[in-house]
Amino acid sequence: MEQQQESKILRLPKVKETVGLGKSAIYAMIKEGKFPKPIKIGVRASGWLDTDIRRWLAARPTLPDGNDDCDEK
């Protein structure tokens, strides 16, 4: 029997914290089709399904050493 996981809706501040990107970067990536689109949850409110964000994070490439920080020191 399959176990279904309940999805939660994440608002922008939580999405920014979770993925480590700012608002402008997130919306630019949405426009490019590289980030999940938000869903409408009200007249003036939207959010992202946590399952979509987790799936995006899991598919995100990392550097060979496993560190996704691109800044050289």
C-alpha cells in the first residue's frame, strides 16, 4: 500500500530560506522555467508546494566535492 505524503504550502519567505535564493532570483528562474511556479492560494496570495521545492532541490546539480557554493576562496 502506497503512503501518500501531505503537501504543505510554503510562502515566499520560507521558500527563500529553504533554497537560499532571493526573491529576484526565484522569479527570474520561474520566468526561465527553471524553478517551480507558485500556486494561487487567495486573491492576493500565492505559495509553493513543499513537495515541488524538495523535488527541485533534489534535482539541483552540485559541484563535484558536494558543495554547491560557487564562490572561490
